[in-house]
Amino acid sequence: MRSAASDSSNFETKVTHMVRHYLSVTDFTPTETLALLQRAHTLKAAWHAQQQEFPLRGQTLALVFEKPSLRTRVAFEAGMTQLGGHGSYLSANDIDMGGRESVADVAHNLSRWVQAIAARVFKHQTVEQLARFATVPVINALSDLEHPCQALADMLTLYEHCPALHTATLAYVGDGNNVCHSLMLIGALLGVQMRVACPPDYRPHPDVVEQAQRLAVVHGQQISITAVPEEAVAGADAVYTDVWASMGQEHEAARRRPVFAAYQVNQPLLSYARPDALVMHCLPAHRGEEITAEVIDGPQSVVFEQAENRLHVQKALILTLLELAAGSQSSR
Ligand code: CP
Ligand code: NVA
């Protein structure tokens, strides 16, 4: 990983008069992404050394959540507190975006009070619309298309175990969903060899696959997609899975279960990976469905490291976006 300092020249050239948002992992260049991970790593060390600084005193992050959350919400709220600021949580019951008030009006209002907005939405277009009308940075806290904050935490976790990311192989087994999309894209950005195994009818979106393939080429890599889990997992450094039915798809759970049964991450499948391969999951997990209890609670599992790293990457992300926004204001 290169140091944040060595990335600074590129970083400066990205400052424009536009507010920068983080709706997709591809909103940051590979250099910016590495700088962000480096910053998260530094913040993590400071947190563990109980060294505190409060650069965001008096600042507020609005948390607009249409869906439930444990990790994302608490990591943002605790992160803001630790930085001296405040997280203001707004559930669907509170504001009912698009119902009680239009997405545009929510964006206009929040921009008058807070310094940034994190939004967890059903439709990706909703977070895009928020970003279109907000004059403060908007962060995608999960949409049907991407889960970029999760992917940042996953890359920090992978980096901590395999510092040469461009030599690491990550196998994702299961549904070609939002988590899979962000992982494929960020893996491609950082030169991680990505392999995806999913049932033929549940492959990642073709546009995302194409975008990831284009990004991967820069590193001489290719994203491989297969229907055979053993093929994806063979010799992998990390094996990742997620629920078979995401939030909003609960009604499909029974129909999906038999389709995904062969994609369960269990001990026999894990035995195809490297003996010390990491077991990864974004959580929440359904033990006995996409992953066995033996594997997720076993010695190779890093799922709670991933969860902890949500805190550090989200703090780094807020700080970076606010600095970019301040730079944009002062250059007007
Ligand atoms: N992984 C994750 O985003 O968890 P939450 O849904 O609890 O925020
Ligand atoms: N794919 C899952 C991730 C939850 C963090 C979902 O969207 O529900």
C-alpha cells in the first residue's frame, strides 16, 4: 500500500468545483482508494492506542435509512462521535423519502443543516437523486446495486492479512448482488484477482461485470465468473459469501434456497482454498444457509475484523469527502 503522502499530488488534481460523493467504489480512483485505506489503517492504530482527535467538532452526518442496519449505522454514529461530530439517524418512518417529501426536497433541506449525508436505500436511483440535489457529500450506505462502504472494509481486512493485494485471490460464492458488485469493482480497481461463483440465473449485473473487466485489465487481471463453486475457490486466499436473499427479497427466500444449496460455504468447499484462506462475510449471516456455523465461527473467519473495519474506513471516508468539499469551496 502506498502512503497517503505519496498520493497527495494526484489527490489535489481531483479537487473540482463539484461536490464529490461516494455512491460507487468507482467514484474514487485506485490512488484515492489506496489513500483512503491507508488513512483508515492510521485511524485504526490511533483508535487502538486510545489517541483521540476531534476534527469534526460541531459537524453532523445525516443517516437516511430506508432499510434496517446494525453495522453501517453504528459505525457511522460511533465514528462521528469519535471524530467530535454527531450522526443524526432518520428512518423511513421519520421522513418517508418520496412519500411525505420528494427526494430532492430532502436533499435540499438536509444540505442546509448537515455537512454530509449517508443513505441506505432500496433503489440505487434514490441515492443518485440525493447526490444530484444535495450540496454536501452523499455516501451510499447500501443500495440494490452497490455496498461500497462494505467493500472498503473488506479490502482493509484483506490488506491486513495479504498486504500485496495485487497477488491476492478472492473468491465470492453466492448471489451476484450489491455486495458482490462492489467487491468485484474494488477488487478490479486494486488489482485483486476476483473469482465469482453463482447460479446461472443469479449472476452479477452484466454492466457491472463489463465495468469490472475493464478496470481489471489495467492490472493484467480478468474477473472470472463460473457456476462451479470449487472452480472459484481453488487455491483462493479468501472465500467470501453473503445471504441468498437480500433485504427487500425476503419473499424470494424459499424459492432461492434450493437454487443456492450447492453454493453453501462449508468445510468441504473451503478445503479447495489455501489452507489458511480467510473466511469473509459482510453480515448478517444465516448459519446453515449460505455458510455453516463451523466455518463462520471457525479459526479462519475474519467476519468481526471486517465489521470492526467498517468503523475505520467510514471515518476515513467522511474525513476525506469533507476535506474535498472544503477544498472545492475554497477554490471557488
Ligand atoms: N454489513 C452491513 O452492512 O451490515 P448492516 O446491514 O447491519 O449495516
Ligand atoms: N446483500 C445484503 C447485504 C446486507 C449488508 C443486502 O442487501 O441485504
